[in-house]
Amino acid sequence: MLPPVAPERARAIVAAAARTHILVVGDAMLDRFIAGRVTRISPEAPVPIIIFDHESHRIGGAANVAHNITSLGARATLVTIAGQDDAAATLAAACREAGISPACVGDASRPTTTKVRIVTERNQQVARVDYEVDAEIAGEVEQRVVAALQQHATDASAIVISDYLKGCVTERIMQAALDAGAARKIPVLVDPKIPHIDYYRGATVITPNHHETEIAANMRVRTDDEARLAARVFRERAACGAVLMTRGDQGIWLLAEGAEDSVPATAREVADVTGAGDTVIATAALALAAGATLAEAACLANEAAGLVVAKFGPAVLTPAELLRALGATPT
């Protein structure tokens, strides 16, 4: 196992992270929750009838990555695409409320990606309706995203690509991010989707989950030995610097120069795994931007993920929560 981060070192990394600026590029989305109580089964079909109680929304996808960054005390700029609809205004306003600087490129050919979840008063999901067009952007819209990326990368401490296959991450946009990272000598981290694996060549760190790693490596991942081999195959195929593989209740596997081992998960009650990968890449990017090693970044990201899965929906955490979990008294 990788050694834990000492409390005093954790405090230093978290303090330094608060002075960084992370550029997040990718597929942002709006998560709407329509909540109510179940009273009976519908006579029209075997489905429950929900008596409406309230509605709320949260920002998801790349916006949740950026929210994790601002919640941990750093600055975040979000470059993404959105429709020209009410949901786009809601998304931008929610980003600003979360302390994120949104650079939303409007695309009239698609709706703002929105997931509407119907849930009961006990947070049990009954149904989900998705509004989306997942075709890759092109032409003038793609050019505007590239321009926004280049503009906001000029003072970034790290770049995060959050790819949900909703159209924002194209080969050209990925190359623009890599070029900007190389020009500034800052890390470029990618939360991947396997159909785009060839886009990510040259990334500093890629953070696949174990299912994505299994697909890319064409092998199962159950044991540490299998994780070790699969991470090596993934890194070779993706041609990246390091692989930080999330493994659910088995924690994280890190493959990097000078570091190759597991970080076990901390035992906690799991409420919702939604957005855990967003927390991992956000925390890792902040740690690297603050001068942490990849091993330290993996340990902090693993602890952060363990905290957010105990919360409902796309969740974030504070520096104090992270430091307490690492045994470091917040200053």
C-alpha cells in the first residue's frame, strides 16, 4: 500500500491548493430532483404515484468537478457547452453561486444536458428523464470552446478534462488542452470515456474507474495483481504519464513513475456514489497543482471520495472535512 500522507504534510498541501486556479473543460450538466411521497400505485400502469413535495437542482458532470474545486478553497473556471434555454441560465447561475467562473458556450442545436430524477421522500429514485444531444460539437461552436480554453489557461495551475461523452470533448479540444498544459508546464488530468481513449495521448494523469479499465485492457479487475496489470495495459494504450484507477470499495490503484500500489478505501456507509469520480479528479488536480506527488494526490483523492459517497447526490466537501479525515486538525 502507498504510505498515508502525514497530517502536517496534508495541511501544507491543502493550504497551497487554496492558492491555485484550476481550469475545468468538459460536459457540464444540470441535475434536477423532483421529490415527493408515494401514496399508491397508478391504475393506468404498474408505477407509483408521487405526490409532489419540492424540486431542487444541483450542478453535475464537469460542473460538479469545478464545484469540488471551489468547495476545497481554490478558484475554478468551467469551459463547457450549453443549450440556449432556461436550463442554461439555471446552470450558469448555479455555477456562480458555487463560486465557479462559468464560460458556457451556447449551442442552439442542443438542449443543456439535464438529468431529471424523480425521487421519494426517502431518496429512492423512481425514474430519470434525460435531456441531451451527445453528438460532438464542431465548426464555430468547437472553435469558441477552443478559444475559451486558451484564454482561461493562461493563469491556470492545472487543467482537468471531464469527459462524459456529451459532445464537448473532441480530439481538437483535447489537443488544445494538452498544448496549453505543455506551454505552461502544468498537469493535464482526464476523467475518461473509453471511446475517446485515443484523444488523451500525452495526458499527465488519467482517472478511469475499474470498469473502464477492464474495457480498455480487455481483462477483469478483481485483485491487486489484476489491477496492476490492467493499469499497465491502460497506460500503454492511452499513452499517458500515470493512471489513477478508482476501484469502488477497494479504493484506488496508482500507476506512476516511482509509485505503483493501492490506496485502500476507508470504511464508511455509502449513501450515493454519484459524482465520486468528479471528487477524485478534482482533489488530485488540486493536490498536484499545490506541489504534491502523485502518491500524495492519490491518497488525498481516495479520502475525499470516501467522504462524498456518504452524502446524497453529486456532493462536495470542505478543506476542514478532508483534513479531519486525514487526522490533521484544521488550522
